[in-house]
Amino acid sequence: MPILTLAMPTPLRRSFDYLPPEAMDDETVAALPAGVRIEAPFGNRKLIGILLATKASTDIDPSKIKRVTKVLDQHPILTDKLLSLSQWAASYYQHPLGDAFANAIPNLLRKGEALIPQTQSHWQLTTEGKGLPEGALKRAAKQAQLLGLLQQQGRLNRVQLDNAAISQATCKALIEKGLIERVEVLAEPYDHQQDCLKSPHLKLNHEQKRAVDTIHANTGFQCYLLEGVTGSGKTEVYLQLIEQCLKRQQQALVLIPEIGLTPQTLSRFNNRFNCPIVTLHSGLTDRERLLAWQHAQSGEAGIILGTRSAVFTATANLGLVIIDEEHDSSFKQQDGFRYSARDIAIKRAADEQCPIVLGSATPSLETLNNALQGRYHHLPLKSRATGASAPAFELLDIRHAPMEDGFSPALISAIGNEIKRGNQVLVFINRRGFSPMLMCHDCGYVAQCQLCDARMTVHFQQRLLRCHHCESQAALPHQCPECNGTQLDFRGSGTERSEQALKRLFPSTDIKRIDRDTTSRKQAMQQLVAEVHKGEPCILVGTQMLAKGHHFPDVTLVAVLDADGGLFSADFRGPEKMGQLLVQVAGRAGREAKAGKVIIQTHQPEHPLITSLVNDSYHHYARAILSERQASGLPPFAHLALLRAEANNLEQAEALLQDLRGWVDHSGCQVFGPLPAPMTRKAGRFRAQLLIRADQRKPLHRTLQQLCSLAEQHPLANKVRWSIDVDPSDMF
């Protein structure tokens, strides 16, 4: 009797054997392709699994094997290459296979829903509309134009309406009058033979042209580091590489770090290319995501633009992968399936035998080291594409300065001067909220989160205290809950407090705050950026959202309020992340004709890392940190993994880890701990961790496999949650 081997979405790290449906004959079962979805009982539930293989026998007692409920697909949802990639990712990141597969398909397919018929919205005349004479509705010019086009062509789609500059409001007005109607029509396949360009590409400078020519010369697998200073025109290089990919009738996959960058990137792609483009990110509904996924899977979409999870998107003919801002920590999933989208993208490009481009002004030390060792092809862009000069840096020593809500007198004067000249200023502070600490001046009480070892952040406008780790919140008190005193002080500044200070200091200037609180509404980020692009004098104040990929041609001054945090981070990656953030935010200044300047407030003006970053290039700064990492035996010169455990009390979490450390054969590895996590209590649970270090990947993964096997069978496994983080991006 044939046996179906399935990957089920469960925490168990193994596959499961099932019998085929009773109504299905052996020949049909044998012909089932790997990658189809199958509904099967699991405990008292029914789950959707992925077929891995059909085999003739099993070691399991036949009386204990359950029968699957039904086969949901005739054709594979996942191709052989994506099946292989998901299996590799599950193995490398020590994650349950079924859960890894679930990450590779849209949510509706995970729930057992069918594929959505590929249709396209069209507008056509109703019977009443067809009866109107030519030239009707002359008083409403746009409505008359739409009516005339429909009389001539019969039916128009959204792209045709956009090309004719006809808005949704015009269509809605005629629908309400009963003259036109909206219908869904089966989409016609995209004609890959047509010209892929909507507008001509820009002229490249020597460095850009060399990069494009080098990558274009090799259509097989090769990993390229495109290290370009901010404003060097990396996006134009991407666009011209995508153009060549489309001309080969292949698809391009482009990953960006933040959902906030999607609209501006999509706009540039839409303005350049005459082909279907889909986006995949967390802001889509389940239906929108499935439709985009289907367009990519069928080959209808020439370009797939998305955030981290889009790396698993099915494609018909992948020819190019681009990772923009490859250094960004957003590409590393921090919970559940803890994968790196950048590293999986490199493995996927190798499987697909296509080039991959890692672009950044501040490449991660792992990527930079691979380029220096010759494993990646290094393509530097050292000058700005517009011909603008790099911004001038100034370190502002604030050790004895009288501060006003985080602003020194010298910085206030510099901001005022730029506003008087009609320019824009960007103020960067990487803390949202009003203040990171609420303290009672009478008794010293500090507002702490009840569920985490963290202070509550004050959000003054909402009159809330909020924990930025577990998102619990409480009302902002009017008096101290311990001594009933009324002398409550707000210690430190966040974006909200900085915004208030700037409004007080510059009452006639438009102040725009950009952080997660002000951009949570749909389209809010696009609206704020569009207002900035009008060029009117204003002051932007915000978090690292402002540092990523935005082009503000009228920003002439970037002010960094506090640059010292990364210098004393408990995480060994702190200096690297600080340098990347400072260089990225500084790159928003002076990107076109107007000269730029960067003022960095610091209490450590003589610190060697700060002076190296200001006086030398990021490349020089990164080389210095690489030397320190090599001397310390830290990544990229060693490989790390964290085994994390959390429980209702710390003793249980540490007991599990202590037993695992004692039982496992960790030859070739160093094991540190168990130790309490830097934030020991989070969301009401206590956390401990084991750190495993190895010079080579093979002994590390051998040890991790042992740890997983032992942890699943441990008596405390039902009381302690545990997880493995391979190549952790932070130690918290």
C-alpha cells in the first residue's frame, strides 16, 4: 500500500506518514507530485500539510497510520527548488520542517483555501450608457472623456484609465448615474515580447556602468556586493539590471528592509517599467497577498518587490535577486522561524543559478568580510551620482553645554540658520515616545513594566505609559503611586518630546514627526514624504525610519541628538549598528545641489570609533571593527547560536539548559551558560540562554541537532518554551 510522507505545521522536527484517501487508486497516488497540499488529521484537528514523497512502505505499525482527508491540489504549490530551499532553511536554522513550509505559502493556502481565479477589473458601458449620443456630458469634461473612450474601445482596464488620467472618482460618478459598470474579466497573460521600458533609463557614471556591465556579463550564480555611498545611484544600477533581466524574459526579486520604503520604490519601478509588478509585505490583506503570490508564481509578474518573507515567493523563471540595504537587521526574523532573508536569498540565487546583488552604503561585517576574502565580487560606488559632495561632519561636545530638551545652544542656532535660508533640517533621535523614563522627584520611584525588566516609556499626547518590549500600557499617573507626590519628572527625550521642543523653539516652522506612532495609518508615510518633497522649509524629527533609503533633496542639515548609545551596548554588534545608523542618516543631507552638513551631539568626542567614523570612511571604520572581532573570535570569524529558554520561573528555564549542556557532546564547540538573558523577564516570563560558539559550521550544527533532539524529550519540555537562534543578530 502506498504511503504519503507529509510535512505538517507542528513544533515537531520530523515528517509524518499517512495512508492515501480511500477513493484514490494506487496509480493516482503514485503520480501525486511533491509540493501539493494535503489535508490530514493530526490529533483532534485537521491540518494542511505538504507532500514530501510517496513511498511503498513504512516502519510504523499500519494499524496506527491515519488516512489523509483529501488532496487539495492537482499541481504543486511549491516547486522542487522551493521545496529544497525550505528543507535547507529548516535544517540550517534548526526549525520544524512543516512550519518552514508554511512560511513559503500565503496564509489562505495554509488554511486550505483554493487559488483565486486570475481576473482583472474592467469598466464598460451599461445598456443605458450605450444609448447616449456621442459628445454627451459636455459639462463634465472627464466624464465625457471616459464615456467617449468606452464608446470607441468597448472596455478599459485600470492601467488604460491611468494612462488617460481618469480617476476612480470619475468612474464612480458614472457608475452612480448607471452609465457604466465594473466587471471582472480573466486576465490576459503579460506579453513578454513587448518593450519593458515605460521611460528611458538615466545615463550612468563610470562606476555605475562598470557595476552594471560586470553583473550583466555573468547570468549564472555570483554574489555581488554593491557598496555605494549614500546618494551614489545604487537604485539606478538596480533598475538597469532589472531591465536586462526582463529583456531575457525572466523575473526579478527585490527585497527591501521596511514596508515604509515600498511605496517610493514601487513608484520608481512603475515609472520606469512597462510590466506587471507585485508587492508582498505585511500591510496586505490575505487575499491581496495570495493574488500577488499567484502573479509571481505564474510568471505574470516581471518584478516581485517585498520585505523579508517575500524571499520564499514562488516564481516561474527567476533571473535576478536584489537585496537593498542588505545590512539591515529587519532581514532577520526575531521570533518563530528565525531565518535571515539575506542569507536564504543567497542560497536561493545559487539554486536558481542567477546573480544576486547585495546593496548598501554600510555593508554588514559578514558581507564585507566575504567581499574582502574574494567570496563575493566587490563593486564600490565612491561618488554621489548627482555630483554632490559628501556632507561635512561636525562633532559637538555637549559635556558642559546647557541643554534644552536634548538640544544644545549651538545646535539650536545651526537649525535656525538653515531654516532662515529656506532649507530643510532632519533631527534624528532613535527613541520614540515622549520620554524613556518617568521618575518621582520626591521618592525616586521609577515607572517599571509589570511584565518585563524594562522601564515604561511616556507617550504624553496619548497620556499613556507603554512598554516597547511587550506593548503593555497603563494610564499616565497624575501623582506618584508610592508616595502620592506630584513632582513627576520626565527623564530623557524621545521623538515626541523633541517635536514639542522644536515647536516651542521654532513656532513658525512646520515640524513633522516620523516614527511608528505617526505612520501607523495606511498611506501616512507616503503623505508625510510627499509633503517634504514640496521643498518648503521644515524640520523632520524621527527615528531610524528616516535613515533608510529616503531621498530628501532639500535637507541640508542632519542633527544627531545622541550618538553614544552604541558605544556602550551590551551587544558586541552595538558599534557596528551605531556606525551603520549614523552613516545612513547622515546620507540624507546634501544629496543634490545644496551642500550638506551633519552635526553629531556627543559626550564622547574623543572616542576612537566616533572619530574614525567622522574623519574616515565607513569602510575604514568597519575594517577596524573587523580587526577587533578577529582578535576576539567573534563573527564573522566564528559562528554563534543561542539556545533560549523561557518559563514561569527562572529556575526551570536554567534547569533545562543546564541538563542539555551536561548531556550534549559539544566537541568542536564552546558553550557558555546557562545565564539569565540580558532582559531576564519579558512579557511575564523568565528567560535564560546558552551561547554556543564554533570556529566551523559543521560542529556547531552537529551540536545543535543533538540539543534539539534532547530538548524535545526533556521532562521539562512541556513547561519550558525553548528555541534556537542560528547566527543571532542580537543577544537579547
